[in-house]
Amino acid sequence: MSAAQQRACSELWTRDRRSEAAAKRTALGFTFPDPGSRPIRLGYLSNDFHEHATAHLLIEVLDAHRRDDFEVFSYSFGADDGLPMRRRLTTACDHFVDICELDDTAAARRIHADGVDI
């Protein structure tokens, strides 16, 4: 497959995903209230909350958040490997939520219900 064909395939795939996402976003109809003076709620979504290179980088980010300014949520859609890094990641967050069993719409509803800002 040529580079031009690969690009065309990629553009078609992206267009289809955007269309699907727009339809879901409209159907969900979320509103986002002003957070006021409370800490900003940050949400991290990953399937790598386990012994993985990304986790070793992310743990430092999670530990560095000033808790007076930020409330940290992590949403995991990856398996729990039972290793120490998973436990460390769960304790580095204010809220650690396993969403493995949720479909995309249910996960979006959960995250919205938690009032995540970013």
C-alpha cells in the first residue's frame, strides 16, 4: 500500500470516528457547570495503570499535583496485574475507578457524574 493510500484510509477512518463521536456527544447532552472555587478535577483515562513504561512516567505526574488546587481522578480500562505499581497508582490519586466493565457511553456518564473538569 502506498503512502497516499495509507493516508486516504486514515482520513476515512478519522472521518467516521468523528461522526460517531459527534453523534454520541449530542445524544449524551452533557452540560458543564462552572467549578467555582473548588479544586480543579483532573481525570486520567488509561489502560496502562499497571506495570508499564507509561505508568512509571505518569506516577511522577500524579504525585506532583498540588492537592489544594487539584482533585485527581484516574479511570482504568486495563487489567489489574496485582503488582506494586498498580497499588502505587491507585494511592497516588484521590479517586481510582475501574471502568473495565463499562462501555464507552457508560464510562462517559461516570466521568461526567464525577464532575471532572479536564
